[in-house]
Amino acid sequence: MSKVMIHPAGYHNVREAVDRAFELFPVPIAGRKVLIKPNALRASEAGEAVTTHPSVLRAVVEKVQTLSPASIVVGDNPGMFNYGANEETFTRTGLMEASLGRYQNIGLDSLKVDFNPDFMPAVSVSKIVMEADVVISLPKFKTHGLTVITGAMKNCYGYLPGAQKAMLHKAAGNPARFHEMLVDVYRLRVPDLFIMDAVVGMEGNGPASTELRDIGLILASDNGVAMDSVVAALMGCDPSRLRFLQKARELGLGDFDPGAIEVIGDLKPIPGFKLPPLGGEANIDNPHVQQLIESRVVLRPQADPELCTGCGTCVDHCPVSALSMKEAIPVVDPGVCISCFCCQEMCPEKAMALK
Ligand code: SF4
Ligand code: SF4
């Protein structure tokens, strides 16, 4: 039976929860090479809750330092296209300082490994991911328009440097296949320990929504499927409806069934938690949820002219060239767009929404 810890915490006392996580999930670390991977989606302020909070990273680095590892590397591959240029994200989010000198640009050195040929025959993975003896994943408690939640399993998407994330969005082509592809990325290297920042979470149209929620928790587990099941339950979403959890169970990676998970702490759904439009609401209320998730693909991005600065970032990052600038505002070709959410994720002004 998998275990998931739910521990009350604030950013001022997060170390207590981290110590408890290591007591419950004692990963052998002495003399081993450790990768600590926060969710560093993109350059943003820590208070925007787009990334793992630096207090959580700092507490984990401090803890691991006391356990005599051979080496510690802190790193992630943010965004979609910034191959080898990760420092800006780590610096602006405060994750660089919180790395206590252990930061490494893991996008600069990668290995080619076999992948599911339904999507791509091979992918390049940051070398340290494949070489680390221990991987500690630090996901953020957030919603995601395409996968409903972005938690333990989705955090592994950052194993892939550069444009491959967008290429896989394109290869997946629709939300159901995207869910399945995520599991294939997750199992490239299943992390040994997950410590999730759920002190301040994100609801609504994540993963870069402005709707934040004080939750006051740190979660931990040594099984990402079990952790994501608990995250879904906290968000008020039935985990059995999520295709990526179904596929993970089919592959023997864990179980989302509440009867197969020992929760250490208090699991109470967060009252009135806002799931993403369509994906989330469908998962709660509609028995034909998979069909509705499929229909997510009909959503198309629309820029808010009040917020859009015409910077062109979304146009540059669209993996299928579905966006072009018309009168200084991006316009989508609906016949080409694959609803991959990359433009919404990358817009620095939060001007892009899927409608
Ligand atoms: S990235 Fe955002 S601000 Fe820049 S052009 Fe696109 S919608 Fe406008
Ligand atoms: S327009 Fe946006 S949602 Fe559509 S394919 Fe391009 S990046 Fe993805």
C-alpha cells in the first residue's frame, strides 16, 4: 500500500514538514548522487505561485545536505524553448538562491533514450536525470487546463530540455493522448521521493493562473500516482476519471484507488476549489468525462487586447505555427491549432486564455 503524507505548513516553518517527509520515506542518500527537481515552469515572482516556492526548495536542499550525499544537483528545464538558458527562471523565482550553490543548468547536457514510438521514437533527457542515484521531485499544487491537475507525475515533463515538450504536445495531438504521453515521460525515470508545495496552491485555469489559494500543506510520498490521486481528491476531482492515472495503474506504476493509499494526515476536499473550465468540471459532474476532455481540443486561444503587449512570444513558441500577428495582436488559425496551451503557458502578461 502506498503512503501519502499531508502535513500542515507555512513557508516560515516548512522544514518541519520536510523532516517529517524524510522520516516517513527514508530514501538512502549517503554517498549517492542526488537530483532535486523543483517545478520551474517559467520566469516569475515566487508570490505568483507558478513555480515551487523557494522556501520549500531551500528546506529540502538543507535537509539533503545533512544526509551526506556524494553530490547534489538542483535543476529543471523550464518552459518550452529555452534550451540551455535556464538561469533567468531560477534567478527571478528565487530558486537560484534557494539552491544554496547546487544549481546546475541541466538543459546543457542530455542523453538520447528510446521513447514510445506512438509519439516519438526517441527523446533527449537531461543527463543528470538518467545518472542520478536519487531523484527528489518538488511539484507544485496547481491546476492544469489539459490534465486537470499538474502534480507529481506532470513535474517529470521538465526532464526534457527545450522544444521537445512542444513537439510532444504536437505529437500527442489531443488531450487524451497527451495524458498517455505524460505517463511515458514519467516512467523514463520515476522519482524516488516527492515533496509537494501545497502551501499556496493555484486553482482555475492553471498552470499559470492568477487565482491563488492558501492551502497550508506540504504533501509527500514515494509514489507519484498515489500523490496525484490525493491531490485530485483535495481539489474535489475524482482521480479515477483522469486518463493519466488510469494508464499509470495499467502499467503497474501505482494505484489511485483511495483504498490502496494510506493517508497520513487529514484528507479533506478544499471547499469550492475551482478546477479548470471543462476538464475539471467535467471530471466531477459528467459521466462522459473522457468525451468532454476530448472536446477540450476545440478550445482556441484568444489574446486580451487590454493585457497583450504584442511581444510575439506566443507566436514564436507555438509548435505548429498556428499564431500570427495581425495589427499587433496574435490571431489563431483554428484549423491548425492543436490546443496545446503552450501560448497560454508562455505569455509573460497572462494575456492569453483558451476560449
Ligand atoms: S505572448 Fe502574450 S503579450 Fe505577447 S503577443 Fe502573445 S498574448 Fe500578447
Ligand atoms: S495557438 Fe496556442 S494552443 Fe494553439 S497550437 Fe499554438 S501554442 Fe498551442
